[in-house]
Amino acid sequence: MPCILSVSHLSKTYASGQQALDDINLEIQRGEIFALLGPNGAGKTTLIGVACGIVRASSGSVVVDGHDTVRDYRAARELVGLVPQELTSDAFETVWATVSLSRGLFGKSPDPAHIERVLKSLSLWEKRNNKIMTLSGGMKRRVLIAKALSHEPRVLFLDEPSAGVDVELRRDMWQLVRQLRDDGVTIILTTHYIEEAEEMADRVGVIRKGRIILVEEKNELMRKLGKKQLSLQLQQPLRQVPGSLADYGLSLSPDGRELHYIYDARSGELDMAGFMQRLGDAGVRVKDLRTTQSSLEDIFVGLLKEAA
């Protein structure tokens, strides 16, 4: 899949001496949803700011679909839409006016039909004549997305898009993001909601202290780094794990009624038939079993601990 956004040796040090980005190299593929995860202060927002041309890098470059964001700023900026964290907007303007104005700021000719489509897709059509100041926080967040889509960008940055919104609205936004991706828009999102990345992302990047410590396809990441747990509910409680099963590293629940086996998904699938045979040979009778696997949040926390 061709690259639509390329970040090369990007660094940013502020006047205070704080280094927000440290030699970032990253390629975003056309038409993907890329989730950038990291703790507060990791450099996520600074990276987005540089890519959108609103923060000046100390060194390195960002190229959007062949256009350098410094040498060819206008062409690069036209290709990019940004939904910022902060709920900032023209409070006394109507929804229709503020979204239409945003399109004009990018030099685009008026297109009421496109603005109508955007507002309807965000359930804002009935609010088009309302002033921004009268809207709820969730509706204001939708207006920010509408403004970002007003000039028909090919790359959309969502900086904590569902911060402070309720679960229902978050689900609506996920559906919209998927539709945008299906329409050919490349999505880069930062989020604190790990389930958001797990639900939507094609690839995941992890940033810590201004450095990218991992970029991986989400499914492959979970396959390689995820832990699986097999829980066995026993017909009769045990006092201890039989010695003949010691090589499995099994743990016994306090009441002796469950055995737990945790294994690394990287080591491949468990030989269940052989495992159950070993249990039977040891006199362990199983009533029921279940398996669980690490979530993306578990993996993310583990990666940050490793990089500390």
C-alpha cells in the first residue's frame, strides 16, 4: 500500500529546552487508520502539529502525498484536516456559517451540497442554524470534525477525538471514522481510550518521550505480544498442583477449584489434546474451561514498562 504521509528524522525542541520529538521516522499508508498511543507528554500533539504545519520542527521533514509541509506548505495543508483536542470554535456563529467559513479558509469555492452532506453525516443538520455556544460538548466536538472535513482533506488527524464525550457519541464517531476510511480518507488518531484503537486501527504506533518505540499492525501486535490465559474449572478441588504438571507453570486458585495456565501467544497454539491428556494422567478432572487474551491496553502498558 503506497505511503501518503512520510515523517523523516523529525525533531522538535522548544525554547524552554524541552525536547518534544526525538528523531521520529514514520510512514502512514494511504487509506489506513493509524492509532498513535502514548502517555501525556509523549509528543503526540506536537507530532500532529508539525505534520499539519502549525508547529515548526527543529529538524527533519514531513511530506504529505508528495508535498513538503515547509517548501510546499499550501498544497500540503490543503490535503490535511485536523480535529484538535480543545473545544475551540466561533461561539457566536451558527454551525452552518462556521463550517462554511472553514472551507473558504482553504481557498475552496463554496459547495453547499458538500457542507450539507458533512453536517448530515455528523447528525448536525438539524442544528445547522444554531449558534455554537448553544450546543452541548458532544455537538461541539461534531462541529470540529465538520470543520476539519469541510475542505475535503485526504488525511485527517484526530487528536483525542472522543475525549469528554459519552459512550453513544463515541460509537457514532467510530462509525463515521470507518466510513471516512472507506471513502479513501487516511485517518491518524491519538487516543487515551485503548479500546478505541483496538476497535478501529489497522496499525498502532507507540510513542514515549518523543521517540517511536514500536509500529506494528494491530492484529500482528496482539498475536506477537499478547498473553493467553486458559482457566480450568475442576470437578474436585485440589490442595496443590500435581508435581507431574510442574513444567506448565500452572497456578491454583485460593479455593483450589480452578487451574490457570498463562502462555505467550508468540510460542504458538497450545497442544490442547496433549495438555488434557497430561491432566487426566495426573488425576485432574476438568468440568469447564475458558480462554482469555491480553487486550491492546495490556500490551501498551507492558511496552511502556519495558521502555522505562
